[in-house]
Amino acid sequence: MKRLFFFALICIYCRLLCAEDGSRLWLRSEPAGTAEVSVSADSPTLNLARRELQAYWKGSPVKLERTGNRNIRELTPEGFEIRTEDNHLVIRSSGDQGILYGAFHLLRLQETGADLSALDIREKPSYQYRVLNHWDNLDRTVERGYAGRSLWLWNELPGTLSPRYEMYARANASLGINGTVLNNVNASPLILSAEYLEKVKALAGLFRPYGIKVYLAINFSSPAELGGLDTSDPLDPAVRKWWKDKAKEIYTLIPDFGGFLVKANSEGLPGPQDFGRSHVDGANMIADALKPFKGIVMWRAFVYEPEDDDRAKQTYQEFVPFDGQFRDNVIIQVKNGPVDFQPREPFSPLLGAMKKTPTMVEFQITQEYTGFSNHLNYLAPIWKECLESDTWQQGEGSTVARVTDGSVYPQKLTAIAGVANIGDDINWCGHHFAQSNWYAFGRLAWNHRLTSEEIAGEWLKQTFSLTGVEQRNSVNVYNEIKEMMLTANETIVDYMMPLGLHHLFAFGHHYGPEPWCAIPGARPDWMPSYYHKADKEGVGFNRSTSGSNAVSQYHASLKEIFNDPLRCPDELLLWFHHAPWDHTMQSGRTLWDEMCHRYSRGAAQVKDYQKVWENALDFIDSQRFEEVRHRLKIQARDAEWWRDGCLLYFQEFSGMEFPQGMDAPVHELKNMRKYKLDITNFENPTYEMLFKK
Amino acid sequence: MKRLFFFALICIYCRLLCAEDGSRLWLRSEPAGTAEVSVSADSPTLNLARRELQAYWKGSPVKLERTGNRNIRELTPEGFEIRTEDNHLVIRSSGDQGILYGAFHLLRLQETGADLSALDIREKPSYQYRVLNHWDNLDRTVERGYAGRSLWLWNELPGTLSPRYEMYARANASLGINGTVLNNVNASPLILSAEYLEKVKALAGLFRPYGIKVYLAINFSSPAELGGLDTSDPLDPAVRKWWKDKAKEIYTLIPDFGGFLVKANSEGLPGPQDFGRSHVDGANMIADALKPFKGIVMWRAFVYEPEDDDRAKQTYQEFVPFDGQFRDNVIIQVKNGPVDFQPREPFSPLLGAMKKTPTMVEFQITQEYTGFSNHLNYLAPIWKECLESDTWQQGEGSTVARVTDGSVYPQKLTAIAGVANIGDDINWCGHHFAQSNWYAFGRLAWNHRLTSEEIAGEWLKQTFSLTGVEQRNSVNVYNEIKEMMLTANETIVDYMMPLGLHHLFAFGHHYGPEPWCAIPGARPDWMPSYYHKADKEGVGFNRSTSGSNAVSQYHASLKEIFNDPLRCPDELLLWFHHAPWDHTMQSGRTLWDEMCHRYSRGAAQVKDYQKVWENALDFIDSQRFEEVRHRLKIQARDAEWWRDGCLLYFQEFSGMEFPQGMDAPVHELKNMRKYKLDITNFENPTYEMLFKK
């Protein structure tokens, strides 16, 4: 009996000490329950704020104060002030939501070891709408999702509410994310059925106190496919009525419903062009239906057709002519780059070019193009690169951040979206470090001036409790891991597609290299050779004035630089130019040597990451340590696969030798050409699958 | 028409320039046909010598002179003198064979760029019998052969003689190899049938002018199994008669037949012990049958039983008591190490301990335990390590070379054997560099005082024509490749089983690591744990006086060293000791850290070999360059597999962390435990198979 007791004690102790499955995300503070919290009013949201602080705050008493003071009102109802006053703290906001955000902010300061002695903080969000896009299908697969199946247990809803829904809401609220599109942009009409709307209502009710509005992605053919109409023509009165009725039905159930996200006439999905109408016709018709209820339409600009011009140009060509014609509750959702979430792209030229229409950036949090949840990536640096890109559209300083946050154009709506990387994996995101991208998206949506390093530091300290002195053999583990995060995307760019190369991915699922992919009869713009255009003379897509002229979609100040192969940044050279193999790069190397150098550097860097992680052994709980270690192994091997696949393939064109001293390939091109991963676009390849590649 | 002509010309040119499939081995001199050669007599062997020189010699006139002069006679009929006399050269020998060897020697000097101005060379062989052992089965599989199927086209013999037979004979003669055992030591009785003897006769006739005698491996049960007797008891008069008759039959067909190689009572093969007789009874019975015809018996000492003592001790235990009891035409063939051709072993203690019985060393040229023909290995250094090991049996300087070559003991027979790595692959040995091991065996058999470096240099110069100034980016390619060869075996030891570890191989085929292998009911001495004995305390086989006491089979001077873990060389520590994981090595590192260091060093070294080879791009014909490059890739990946497999496995016992800065594993132990290569023990795994491991 005594033995059993000791055994139980040991089990509990081990569990406390070791069991870290990542399910608690960055919210890992142990409850103390000692805080004194007073609150001036009562509401579900304020109660949440009080509950969080009562459980986790370990400092002086806190007062939560909703106030109509002008200097607080100007922070918006989501903004807040935190001040030390006498021997207590006050969190003030003009809205309950601001107070909840203030509470989470205060707890973050505590968990990251900030100086809490004399706080005087004023925060307001960079964007009004900070939205996750879930590409979740109703069958619980997640398109481009690599963390298991969908969080949403549609078959149990609305009757059963998984405890994960609330954890999800709390995690989002801790960052300031205030909207979620529950379903895939490749939307099923079924989501608007009465049955599903009841399910949506249940989730919306649960998310409401956390300040999270629910949105839905809609299928433009819903009037016909769900409603039984003959058409879905946006100018057809019956169709317009159907949408108005549907909006009313939704808002009756969910009075604060956020609105619709629409992917129309894109990759085979229906849209207004099917009826000879324009994107404006389509978007405005939906907008009109939502307008009475203050709902908004996020209309995606991601459109391209194989028979048209250079794919990179089509979004701009399609949308710029409509500038100023959209309703005031429409915002155009633009992917950060002109093609498709590549490891690196220049910013989309539509951003800043739409001067009378609000635009919002869509980032991809899920790693469709950067190794799924097998590769360690921290995306803040590449998002910051986009946000800080200067469009020059209203003179120097017209950065993407400022042309979308209302600083440059007086737009009524400001927003930012991120395609979620969340699934039902116990650790939410598949890779423990992929949580940092959910975190970083939320933090940047709230404040796009935060640096990648600040965000990485915050996340690391909260997630891995790396707060004390983290030394092992005189290595500062915290700094090393942070550095690994900060360089991760550049490393992936290096070993996947450096120098402006893009879309060399395996067909369909996009895992692993397939620059040689050639499927008879397939859409040419879905083949890598459409993008890399390698031949004996050189490599890269000529988008200069002598080529597709995509450069001319950029402001003259930029066009001039991008158009000149000698001035175009090396990082984008092959995006804009078909450069000869012996082109002299800014490093002084030839293009071929530079390409070899970058691919090799990338592959070598992953091995260094493995070493960084090994050094962290004593500081990370064993479960998460092992799981990250495991995925780093996959990444190290994949990086060599990428390096070898691309270099050996391009070498067939360059005919040039590998530079002396370069790590030699370990794969044969002819074998790599045969690798076929038996995965869909919503699966993360397992180790065993990769082994058989 | 003109076009066709040019096309043909270009084809021929390309063929001359590029087509190098390795089929010409180290005999790649282009015929000049300008040499003046005179010869004092006429014989098939002398004609061969004349023909070789006439075709390939490019220097002053050569006289071939058979002479009975005492100072030539003392070189033996296989030895020779080469002298510059006036304005011509003379090759002198007391035998035709010596003159042929002299001719090949002179050509080698020419091809390796030696100074030919004033030659005064006297050579005689280190061993009388210099024999290849083919482990070729009659179905043309080759046990532990990785270069295709058997050279011997039994079904075509004796009617058809493949041109490769003569090339084989010429290659052997160029090195001084003078005997070949055509068939596997795991012998089929059928080889002694009248039908097969006719085939053997055809080969013997073809090899005769090249000075190569044919031997056969025999099955001890042949009298019963082939002859239909009731028994194969060596003391049975009918059995003795059967062997005498069989010998007579053979010698009638092949008057210069060499003799028999016998594997008896070993790994399930029949032998005298099956009838309650001893190895002496068996060997002497066979010897008596061969004696009238001057045939010899090479009786293998490779015997061990699972139920007996430490396997490493059994050869010594079994044979030492019989010292002095064998007939004078018996020689005991002893594997270089006490276990089985491991990447590194101490020398077999039987060598030198048999004082009244001739012993010969058996090396394994084929790379059963060093990566098959996929891994680049040059075996001369490890063979030299054995040959130069001091047995101390007759005082300091009683090296293995000297206790087997007749210098230490006045033995009548001296011999050396190598298990061939030859198959019907176009390049003979699978890996182009594996040819160097055939070459090195032959050269060391002729002269065991040659250094590994001398032999590597000779082979490289002849095989890859790397004679001029081989500079690429100021790298001396010849020196780099030679260095790669010289370090290759040590590199393999590093990444497979450093520090005296042994037999960690995958079960059966022996390709890849499987230190965890545990097959229920299998012979314990075929399981890796029998050899590594890893546990929480340490690793290694305690063969010291406190353990199996195998150390005591060595001379006291050595025993003392091997027995003391502080004096035992690091390279053999775990052969002789079960050392604690924190044992301090001679490097100052702990055993665990040193093990990690060596495994990592080995794996990294292969990547360096890849770079060495890449540097050789401009100097090696494309076919051989690509083929070696291909196999180096396999090796680089295999080396990581070995490193990870062994280190992750042993880490489960050591419980110690990897040293900081070490390349982290890229494989998961649990996955490696599942790898099963679907190969037999006579196949070289293909790239595709390895990919699926």
C-alpha cells in the first residue's frame, strides 16, 4: 500500500516535471490565486479578465476600470492603458475587450520577466480586423493543414462543446486576434445551411466573451447549390434576395456575426465572372446583404488563369481597374506576394496601388511551402519583410504596413488575415515551434511595429520558460534558439529556392523539390518550369520590361531597381530576371556558384540547428525536446534532398561544376525524380513516408 | 554521307576519350608495338612475356634470359633480375615464370613513371603460394560477392572460353598471383564430379601459361555424397581410397593441379569431427591423397561452436594442440583476426603460436564487413597492420609477416590467401576503387614489405593515369585521392565500429548497423550483443584475465599490454575490455565522448571524400567519375546511418549526452530498428533498396 502511494507520488512528480505535450501553448503560467483584482463593472468579458488575473497574476493589486475618458477613448475600445498608481495597478479601457487585452498584456509582461515596478503603457491595435482563416473542410480535413484534423467537431456541434474551443479562444484573446473564419475558402455551400448555422452559432457564443467574432467563407454558387435557384448571378434579383435573406437568418442567430470571406473565380471556384459579371458586381451584392447588420466582406484578390498573362501580374490586372468601385464594407484580401505564399516573394504590387479601396494582407501561417510541420520555421521575419516593404505609392515610407493600416489612405476598414496552422494535434500546430507563428501573427496583427526578435523572445520565454541563466558549456541556450528562429526562414529559402526562385515544389502537395515536374496536359502555370525557366543560357523568370513586364506594376522608384539586373537585390534576381549562369552577383560569385553556395549553406545551417537544439537538452522538458529533435532530423535530411534535387537539376542546364569545397550531393537526380510521396494536401508526411521517398 | 562519316569519327573520338568502364583494370597502357624484344628460349610463358613487352614497352631493347646462374637461382624460378646493360635491358630468371613477372614489373615501372635509366632490380616473392579464394558457387552466385555473378560460366565450360578468363589470368600474373581456388569454401561435392573436372581442366589450361595453378575447395563429405560411400570417415579405408582415386583422376586431367582448400566442421559444414576424428585426421588423409602429385592442402582454422568458449578463442584452442602433427603438405589457413574479417581486429593468436606447422594468413578482399562494393575502401593499410603485428613468439620482430613467410620458422610451405572480390561486373569488382584491393593483395603477396602508400600510388597512376601535374584550384588531385585511399579503412572503422567494437552488423547479409539485433532462438554468437555486451556500466567484451581470458592466447609481452585497460591501445580497448562509459581514453576524453567523436569523425570524413572526388572531375573520365561519385553518395548516407544507429543505440545504455558541437543524428533509432534490406549475402544493395531502408 505504502509502495503504491510512493509510486503514485513519483508519477505525479514526473508528470509535473516532465510531461509537457505543448498543449498549453504559450499560456503556461501556474495558477497562484493570490491576486487582488477589483473591477468597476460586470460583463462576461470583464469576468474573464478578472479570472485570468486572479489566477495568474502574482504582483500588486489590480483595478480594472472601464472609462469614457477622452485619452482612453482614443485608444479604441480594444486599446488599453496600464499604469502603476500608488501601490496598485490600473488597467483602463473604453471597452470591456480592451480591459481583457490589458489583462493578458500584464500577464505577458510578468511571464517574460519585464520590469513591473512603474508601468505606464498605452496600446491600441494596428488593425481593426485581426482574423485567422481556417482552411478547414466540413469533413474535418484541413487543406494545407499539417497538425491533424480540424478543431471543429461538426458532428458533435452544437450539442457538445469541446474544451479545446475555449482554450483556442483564450489563446487568440491573449494575442488580440478578434476574428476567425471557421471554414475553408474553397467553401462548401453547406456551411450556410440552417443545420450548420446552428453549429456556427454555438461556437460564436463561446468565442463572444473573448472578443472573437465568427466569419464564414462562402461559396459564390450557394444560391443555386444550396438555395435551389436557377442561377447565382449577382445581378439576378432572386439571387440578391437569397443573400439578403441568408444574411438576416445568420444575424438573427448571431447578432455580432463578422461577415464573409470570398474566394471567387479562383482555381476553379465559382464567381461572378461565370455569369459575365465582375468582381465588383459580386462583392457589392454580398456587401449589400451584410450592410444592414454591419457585416463586412473580405474579397480575395487571389485570381489567375492559365491562358492569361504572367500569373504574377494577374491580381493587379484584375483588381486595379475596379479601384474605388467597391462598397465601403468590402475589403480586398491580398496575399503578401504576387504568386502564392512562396518562401520569399516581393510584396504584391496591388498593395498600395489600390488607393480608394481598402486592402488587407493575407499571410500564410500554415507552412504549405516551407516544409509543413516537419520543418522548423519562424515566419515573423518574412512577414515583417513584407510589411516593411516600401511601395513608394505615396512617396517614400508608404510601406505595406502603412498602406493597409490606414496611415497612408483614409480607409474605413483595416484588417489583416493569417491562414491558420491549427489542428487537433495535442500541441495544436504539429511542430512545437509552429506555435510561434500563430503567436507572431497575432502579435503583429496587434502591433506591426514589434520586431521579429521581440516577438520571438516573448514567445520563447513563455513557451519554454527559458528565463533564468540558460548556460550550457558557456552557450546561452535562449539566445541560440532565438537566433535559430530568426534565421529559420532565410535558411529554408536557402535550401529550397534562393535568389528569387519560386514554386519548385512537388506537384499537388508541395512537399519536397520537383523542379523537373512535367505532367502532360497539366496547367502550365502549375508546373515549376513555368517559374524557373531554366535553360542552357540561364535561369529565372524575365519579368523585366524586356519580358513579362511585371516590374511595371511597381511604383517607378522600385521598377527602376527591379528592372535592372545589376541593381535588383540578389534575393529577388531570378524572380525578375532570366539571368545567365555566369552573371556576377553582388557577392562577386557567378550566379551558378552563388546558387550552389546558398543551397549548401541552407542545408548546413539545419545541421547547426540540430546542434543548437542538442545544447538545449538540459533546459527543455523531455517530451518537447524529443519531438523537436525528431522533426529537426527530418528537416536536416529534407534540406539535403532539396539542395541535391535543385542543384543537380539546374546543373543539367548550367553545365557548370560545383564550386570547390562545396558539400557534394548525396542523392542521385534520377532517383529523386522517382520520389512520389503518397500524401494529400492536408497531411503531414510521416518519417516513414519520407524514408521511402 | 559525309555527315555520317563525321558522326562516326566523333563517336570513335568520344569513345577513345571518354569510354572508360573500368574493364581494363590497371592494365591500361595503349599498345605501341615498337619494342625490340629478344628471347633465349621458347615456351608459352616466355611468349606471353615477349608479347606483353612487344605491345606495351616503349623503351630500349629488352633481352629475356633464362639462366641457371647461382645468383639468379637464389631468386627462385619466380624471381627475376632486371638490369640495364650497355644500351639494353635484360630480364633474367631461372624460370619462365620469373621472366613473365619481370616483364610485367618493367611495364609497371614504365606506367608509374619510374626512372628507367639504370635499372638494377632483384625481386623474389615473399610467399610461395599467392592464392585467390573465390567464394563462387556453381549456380554462379558469389557468397559475399558484390560485383555481379561468378566469372566462371560453368554451363558453357569446357566448350566455350570467355575472353574474360584470359584477362583475369593476365591481371593476376601482372601482380604475381599464382593460384586460384575456383569455388566457394562452402563447397558443393559436385565440383569433384567428372563433369566439373573437365570444366576445371579447361580453365587450368588457359591459366597455365600465366603461371596460375588451379585449386578446388572440397566438401569433406564428398566420398559419401558424390561417391556414394556409406561414410566420409577419414580413417575408413574406402574413404581414403576414394580420395586417392579422386586425386589421381584430377592429376591425370591437370598434372599441375594445385591442391585442395578445406573448410571442415565450421558453420555447419561436414568434417572429420562428424566421425569422431580430429582436424589432423582429416587434413592428413587428404594430404596423403595429394602427396604423390605434389598437391597441397590448405586447411582452414576458422572453426567455432556456439556452445563453446568465447568465439575469439576457439581457433587457437582447436589447433594449437595439433601443432607438429600435420603432414608436410598441409598448411593451416588462418583468418587475419580471431573472429571474422572485421573492419579491425587484433591478429589471430594462432599466427606464430603454431611453431611446427606452417600457417598462412587469409585476408578478405571482398568487402563483406566494410560496406560491400558501395563503400570506397582500400584494404592495404589494415592488412599491413596485421602483417606488421609483432607476435613476439620468437622474440621481438616475430611479426605475422615473418612467422608466415618462413623467416621465423623453417617451414617448407609459405602462402597467403585473399578472398576475391571479383565478379562478372564489367569493372570486375563493383566499385572502381575495389580493384585496388585485388591489386594490393597481389602486390603484398609478392612483397609484403611494400608500403600501403607505394601500392596505392602504383595502382592510382596505372588505373587513373594520374601521372602529370594534377592540379585543380591548387589541389593536388593525385595526392588527395591517395590520401583518401590510405585513410579509407580507418574512416570505415570510425563510422562502423571504432575502439575495438566488432560485429555490430545487420544479421545475415552484414550490410548496415544492427547492434540491437536479437532473433529469438538464433545462435547467440551470431548476435551483436554477444560481442558488444553493452550495459549501463559500460561496453565491450571482457577478454582480459578477469573475463574470457583470450588475452592469454597472446605472448606474455602482448598479453600484459592487452590485459591492462590503461595500456591497451584505444583501437582495441573494447575488444579486450568491458570498459565503463566514463573510462578515460588516451585522448583524455571519456569512452562515451571518444566513441561519439570517432563515429562523427568517420561520417564527416566521407563527406570530405566526396569533395576530394569532386576535385578530380577534370582528371577522371566521365564514366568512372560518375560511378564512383554515385557510390560515394551511398557511402555518405550509410555512414550517417551507421553513426546514428550505433550512437543512439549505445546511448540507451550510457545514458550520457552527446558532446557539444557533435553533428546531431538525422535518423530515429526506432525507425532504424525497422530497416530490413531485402538482400542475400551475395547481392550488393542497390541505391533504391537503400533508399527504402
